[in-house]
Amino acid sequence: MYSPNAYRFLHFIETLESDKKPEKRVLDCGAGGPRPPLALFHLMGYETHGIDIAEAQVNRAYDFSDKYGIDLNIRIGDMRALDFVDESFSCVYSQNSIFHLTKSDTAKAMMEMKRVLAQGGLLYVNFLSIEDQGYREGREVGSGEWESMEYGEVTIHSFYEDSEPDKYFEDVEILVKEKRIMDLRTYNHKMVTIEYIARRP
């Protein structure tokens, strides 16, 4: 099983009319970890590419790839400065990653993800809501920005009011905007995100 976010995005793509479906070339920003969502895209026939700023997470993705004998093309990289040319990908996917940036850095990352997205391509990204259980935990470092512990490390978390992330999508077409509430019982945490799917004109 992979992230439900990836299943939802792929289901959305598969239910589009055939002339509106993007080519199967995807970039995942925040692609590392022990169960990389790109593996699901790979199973669906996509050419996959991924970046993650954390070497440990990239190594976990390598371990997964070695175990199952697949190459997902995941490497160290920074979504604020993507090392790809303009319009490189028909799909860009980023789940549970961008909210680990400050809001000023989030704006940079959003510009970069849209830059590498081809015309007619689809972008998936989600943001933490102020309704998330972790809001106001830790030390406030900016408006809606809090430093708190995550997996034993001090990590930034940026939280958004419902309409606040809309500003990142003014130059693309928002196709889906939904609030998601997940009860993460393993971590005793109620996670609330604002999820977007957008198309570049």
C-alpha cells in the first residue's frame, strides 16, 4: 500500500478524458522514504523522477528500489531550486513535503514546480491546515510557522488558513481543492491538510 494521496491523484488522471490526460512523466518533490509513492507511478507505467533534500530519506528510497529491483530515479535535490529545464514534466507531485518550508521558501518551491511543469500538465500538492493538531505546537518563528520536533529533529511546519494557499495558484487552473482529515492513530495525531490539483494552461 502506498500513500492515499498518490492513489487519489492517479485516479483523477485516469478518469480524465483521453485528450486531457498528461503524458506519463512525473517528478516527485519530497520523494524519499521507505515506501516512495513513485513506486505506484512506476507500476502505472510512468517515467519517474524524484528529489528529496534529506540524504537519509533518499537512502531509504534506494533500499526500497534495491529490494524490489526498480529504478525510480530518486536523488538529492531541493524543490526551491530544481535542477531540471523548463516544462520537463507532464505531472509534478508533492505530498506532505512543502509544509516543511517557511512560507517564503514555499513560494519559491511553488514557482519551481510550476516552471518544470509542461503546458497542460498537472500539479498535486498539499498544505497543512491551521486545523491540524500540531498547529501552535513548539516555537513560533513566523506567521503560521512553527518549529517543533519531528522524528527527533527540530523541523519547521507552516500552517495555512483555508484560502491562504490559493495565492500560489493564480497562474494555473485549480481543478480540485479539498480539505483532508486523517486520524493517524499510530502517532496519536489528527492531520488536516488542504489538497490541490491544478493544471498549467
